Amino acid sequence: MNTNRSMFIKNSRMETIDIIGLIGAFLSGVTFFPQVYRTWKLKSARDLSLSMILIILLSNVTWLIYAFNKQDIAIISANFFVGSCALTILYFKLKFK
């Protein structure tokens, strides 16, 4: 019983590579914030490609299916942030025609 408990405790600790993955996830998510802000501020999404936005969203859905299956919090986080920004940009694209 102690072996199972020590394995659980060891596996629940965050390793350096997990921290690097979470930093990468954060940076991936942040990449879209300037575009979201600019689109909101200018109230124009005319220059943004609808095809690109839809491809990004499809990519996020496939990555999230994979990440939830693998239980990879870094990939889940990155695609949650990017997907949220892409949905916001899609909303602006439809609203600010």
C-alpha cells in the first residue's frame, strides 16, 4: 500500500518539463491577445480571414480531443486559450463586418 501511495505522490508533483509545457501553453494563448484587442479597439475584422479562423478552431477541437485523451494539461491549456481567442475573433468577424 505504501508503494501505491508513494507512486501517487511522485506522479502528482510537477516536473520541470511540465512547467516548460505550461509556459509554452501560456505563450501560445497570449499570441492571439494583441489581435483580439486590436480588432475590438478598431471595431473591424475586415482584414482577417474567415477561413483562417475556422481552421484554427478546427485545429483546437482536434488538439483538445487528443489532449483530453492523453490528459496533458499543457496542451489542454494552450488550446483552451487559443480557442477562446479564436472564438472571440470569429465573433468580432461576424459582428464588425
